[in-house]
Amino acid sequence: MPEFDATTASLEGTGRATRRELMTLLAADGRQTRALLAAADRVRAAVAGDEVHLRALIEFSSHCRRNCRYCGLRRDNGGLARYRMRPEEIRAAARAAADLGYRTVVLQSGEDAGCDIRQLAHVIGGIKRDREVAVTLAIGERSAEDYAVLRGAGADRFLLRVETSSPALYRRLHPDSEWRDRVRALTVLRRLGYQTGSGVMIGLPGQSLRTLADDLLLLQSLDLDMIGVGPFIPHPATPLAGARAGDLDLALRFIACLRMLCPAALIPATTALAARDPARGWERGLAAGADVLMPNVTPLCYRARYDIYAGKMWNSHAPADFRPRVDDLLARMGRRPGSGPGHSRIRRAVSTARGSEGTARAAVARGRSLRWKEQM
Ligand code: SAH
Ligand code: SF4
């Protein structure tokens, strides 16, 4: 058996690979890529079955205090008209998503310093009372105490990408944040009982196959419930406007390796995959090991203003028009929408508790003691 096929077979069989082996897999040619993706698809079918968990994405604020060099929402992008949805608008969008059959809503935003955590907690509590849905947050770095308040209000999951395994590359891309803090935040989130997701971008300027192989090993070692990765896409109003976009095939090989390294993880075919290939990005991700989609249900009037990267507008359909398209795609692929909330396969003892005062108080106390420990 040629070396590439032997390495793929070993990863498929054992769930393990060395950095060098992963570099070989990531560098695959056309035939090898097809074999790698097929192996990941077998692992996905065996571990996750044919269900694809659907997460309704609500981009509720485009304000951001950070200046990440790749992102269109960065603070210094003065050309962007910012918005923050009102609590009742967020709740209405969540209710509408639940009524379309979504069992999870993802509340995503920039790192919005003007976002009142008590108010967001109230929104989360309201969503959980309105409908039986899981709530995922993707709001960036906040204090352990804030995370605890939101968890206490009923948030089930949290997405916070490490973006890269290389602290040096992270420093070059983030003038105002530290890689260490990002990894620490993941630990805090997990200790608070969130189902925790992370991920990286693929094709960042300054990245190499070696960095990417290390990214895979880091993501494996973090024992994550969810792992979201996507190609880097340059945004014209950022310092990386002239950089090359991440390669879609490389991103698919990365997803395939992830599925085999972390068989039980929930892995989305991300929006960035679809932005790189509007016609087939999601389909190709789902055929490479992914088992989650995150359709955008943000009210149409805000979509253009949540301008993280170019080409994001590939899905500018109203939520009700888009849902049947998702169902058609899954049916064509012989897959089906997840029947439950699609909680983590890794920690089964997850809380689906609705918000309650007692829970909130206990979580805040836990958050305080965590923060205290972090400072030691
Ligand atoms: N502010 C929060 C959540 C919103 S950004 C946070 O930073 O965690 C969500 C993700 O979008 C980021 O983690 C990053 O991986 C991705 N992203 C930002 N700019 C991007 C770009 N130009 N191309 C591809 N992905 C990008
Ligand atoms: Fe803000 Fe997140 Fe974009 Fe960084 S990646 S600028 S934190 S929205």
C-alpha cells in the first residue's frame, strides 16, 4: 500500500497521527484527497450517523472592541454601519427559528463592550422560556463572571476559536489580545459546564502545513465538544485585504483529518466554506466529515452589516425561504436533519436547565472563584 494510503488507513483505524503524517495528509493531491475525504466520511457515518444538526445563527451585534487584522468587524473599520439588535428582536428571531424546526440558536456578535451582560442573560432566559431550544453563544472573550451569569441564565454551549495553535502567529494577527487568554477562556467555559467549541482559520497569511498539523493536534488535545474551522477570506477594509484566501480543498482535508482525530466532535460545514464555494461549499464539507450546518436566520435588514469577510452574503435568503433549501440539500445527500437538540456526544451529562435564580447564583459564585484562581 502506498505510504499515503497507509497513513490514511492508520488514522481512520486508530484516531491518531503524528505531526509529520498530518502534514503529508494535508498536502494530498487530487486522488489522495478523494481517498482521505472518503475515509473521514466513513468515520462520520459510523460515529455520527446520517443526522445533520442544524443551528440557527443570529448575528445580534456587529460592534467590536477588538482589532483582529483579518476581520471586517474590527474596531478600526470605520466604514461599517454598526448595529445591535434589541432584546425583543433577538427573542423574536429565536422564536421564528424554533418555529421553522431549529432546535439550537447560536447568538453571535463582535466583542461588544456595549452589550449589557444582565440584559443578554435576560434574553437567553426569555428564549429558553419561549421555546425548547439549546442556546449557543459566540461573543468572544469576557470575564469568568460574565460567562457564569450567561450560563446561569441557561446558555448551553459556547464557541470560541483559538484561531491558530501558534502563539507567535496569533500575536501578529491580534494586536490587542493574547493566545494564552483565549486558551484559558476555553478552560473557564468548560469548568462552568458549557459544551465548548473552538477552531481555527485555514490559509492565514504566515501559516504553514506544519502550523496546520499542529492546529489539528492542539484541537485534538483540547477534547472539544464542537470544532468549527473554515478558510480565511480577506476583507477589503482590513490590513489583510491583499492576502490570498484560504484554499477550499485544504480546508476540506483539514476537516477530514479532524473527523478522524476527534470522531465524536460536532463539526460544522461552516459559512466560510460556503462563501468560498456558494454552490457546493456546504455539500463538500458535509461529505468530508462534517455533521452540522449553521443557517443564518438574522433579520435580513442586518445581514449586510455583519460584514466579517467578503462573500458572506451568499445566503441572503429569508429564514423561511432558506429552510426548505437546507432540507433539499440533506435529502439529496441521503442525510437528514437532527431530530433532537444535537447536544455534545462527548459529555452526555449536559445541562438543559432553563434559567433559574438559584442556578445563576451558583454559577456566578463558581465564576468568581475561577477568576480568583486565574489570577493566582
Ligand atoms: N467576536 C467573536 C465571534 C464572532 S467572529 C469572536 O471573535 O470569537 C467568529 C469567527 O469568525 C472568528 O473566530 C474567526 O475565526 C472568523 N473570522 C473572522 N474574520 C474572518 C475572515 N476574514 N475569514 C474567515 N473567517 C473569519
Ligand atoms: Fe471582533 Fe471577533 Fe472580528 Fe476579532 S474576530 S474583530 S473579536 S468580531
